[in-house]
Amino acid sequence: MKMINKEGKLFNKINILDFVFILAIVFLIFLSGIKIMGKELQDIGSSAEKVKVEFSASILMDAGYLDVIKEGDRIGEVKQYLDSYIKEVEIEPVYSTNLNFNGEKVISIDPSMEIANIVVVGDMLYDNMSYKLGNQELRQGKIIFIESDFYRLKGQINWIKVVE
């Protein structure tokens, strides 16, 4: 007995297109059930554990734009809060190396740029040898997006440590 006959029926019972349609409906019902329960598809088969992690990031931007970052700001991703917040914020001027009229190197402050060094603390997922803030992997030197109610800024991770 063939699985699909000449008429296109699966096991001589149901049309193959109808079977694919039924499978698609069952899959959509499964996905909506996951969404209703408040889980993500990656959470279902994951053996990830939550670990309290602290990391530092540097955000370089035009002067005046970094004043919006405040200690205690809750971090979010895709319009949803994560279990993390900004612990420390330090805004510093950016120094640049220039040449003076004699051709000597001079270190001066760049008035158009500022750098914010922030420390973020929160419960992050640890899975497959990496820590994750939402969907972003935390690795030293990697680019990360810090998002809150009032801003979404791009920074670079300086260091990461597990807090006990």
C-alpha cells in the first residue's frame, strides 16, 4: 500500500493538501497556547537557569543625550521589562589626541561627545555557556542595546561578573 496514491490522497483516506492544512492549524493552536501561557518557544525546551549577573557597558554619544540615563531605570526589551536595572551611571567627557601648532601631541576634551559608563544588575539566563539579557548574549567586547522607557542606546560591554 502506497502512502500517497495517484489521486493525491494520503493512505487512500485524506487529500495531502488537506492534511498539510490541518497540520498548520494544529501548529498555530499550539503557538497561541504558548503565547497565552506567557512563555516563549525557546523557554519550553530550555534547561536555562537564572543567575544574578552584573555587567558594565560604555555608551558613546553626542554631548547632552546621555543625561536621560538614571540609576534605577528598569531595562526592557521589545516593550517588556526584564529582571534588571541600572545600578550606576557615570557620564564623563571624551578625550581626544590632537596636534598643536608645534606638531606636538596634546590631549584635549572633545566638547561634542560624552561617554556613559553604566553598571547593570539583574537576573539573567545562563544557558549553553552564555549569559543572556533578554535575547541578547552578554560577552565582553560585544555590542548591546540598553532599552528603557525613554531611550534605546547602543553600548559595548566592558566586563561581566556573577553576583552571589
